[in-house]
Amino acid sequence: MLGKNGSVSPDDGRKKIVVAGNAGVGKTSLLTTASGGKFPETKYLPAVFSRDYAISRTIDGDQAWVTFVDMDPPVASLPSTRKTALQDGMNAHAVLICFAVGDRKSFSDVQDTWAELVKVWKDSGLPVLLAGLKADARGEGAVTREEANALAESIGAAQYFEVSAKAGEGVSEVIEQIIRAAIPILDRKARGGKPDQKEKICLVM
Ligand SMILES: Nc1nc2c(ncn2[C@@H]2O[C@H](COP(=O)(O)OP(=O)(O)OP(=O)(O)O)[C@@H](O)[C@H]2O)c(=O)[nH]1
Ligand SMILES: [Mg+2]
């Protein structure tokens, strides 16, 4: 548990937040800028593997260190790696599902690919938030805020955020809110209290 005005060091590795979404939606750019790095202006190269990011924020006077896990992109769409994706989420304290507002396919895949996993995570008591990334690149036909809010509601995501890592807008808000959402789950798991419902969930994949 986080002590009042205490801290959780990065090495504790206790709090873990998974960031998931289709390939190329901007997950790594979000985590790079949120962890103090510069927006990577380089040409996009699909990730072969992903790394974790230690990010610290002060929440209600307590410093929280969180490991953000940049989920490997194709994991949810391939049956062979879907179970791993699911388990990665189950081992976390919150999940952030991302799409890019100018990429309709990434938006519809939240429903078509990710929603089933989100349901299992939700059923185990994990908080899930939804983020529309690349909000600065909102061309014609882009996903509207209304559509995104409706999607958040339909998959059971607690909140929807619009973010531009490039413009540095909305980054702090979504990171702070997802950490805030994860804190009670960290406390619950640390207490060994309340159902770790993992055992009770039967996965048919
Ligand atoms: N305009 C704009 N482009 C962005 C933004 N965030 C990321 N991009 C660009 O989108 C491309 C993909 O960004 P990444 O952060 O690598 O996306 P990703 O989801 O990590 O990609 P994978 O790891 O391959 O799944 C890159 O060319 C980025 O420069 C943003 O906020 N605005
Ligand atoms: Mg990436």
C-alpha cells in the first residue's frame, strides 16, 4: 500500500499498467513522452518487441512509481499469443486500451479484437480506460469524441481520454488517471484481500 506521503520505489515493481492497442496507434510515443523523453519524430517502424517504462507521478501527495508495459502489438489478434496478452493484463493493476483517432480500423478493432479481453479483465475487477491517440492528426472521417465515449461505455471502460503525444496534450491527464485507477487494485492485491478472481475465471480461447 502507498503510505501517506510515502513512496513506492521503481524497484518494487508492484504496480503495473498495461498499454495495449493496434500496431502503430502511438503507444510507444505516449509512454516515451510520459516518461520524460522527447516525442520520437523518426519514421515509423513497426515494433518487433516492446520495453517497459518506469513512470513516477505524485498522486494525492504520495509518489507512485509505476511500471508501464508497452504490450507487443500483434498479441491480441493472433490466437497463439492471445492468451499471453490476456495474462499480461491479468497480472497488471490497470489496462489502457488505445486507438488512433484518425485510424478507423484501430477504433473498430477495440470492439472486434480487444473488447473480449477487456471483458475478462473487467470481470476480474481491473480498471480499464480508453485513449484516443494522435488527437492532433484528426483528418476527415476521424473518430469523434461522442463515438469514442459510446465505445468506452459499451466495452466497460471507466473513462475516455484524447491524447496527442506529439503536441504534449492530454498525456499527463491519462497517465495520472490510470495510476489513480490502479491504486485500489494494488492495495487490494497487496492485502491479499478481496478476490483475486483470476483463479475463478475460465478462459475459452
Ligand atoms: N501526429 C501524431 N503522430 C503520432 C503521435 N503519436 C505517435 N505518432 C506517430 O505514429 C507512428 C507510430 O507511433 P508509435 O508510438 O511507434 O506507435 P506504437 O503503437 O507504439 O506502434 P507499434 O509498437 O508498432 O505497435 C510514429 O510515426 C509516430 O511518430 C501523435 O500524438 N501525433
Ligand atoms: Mg510501439
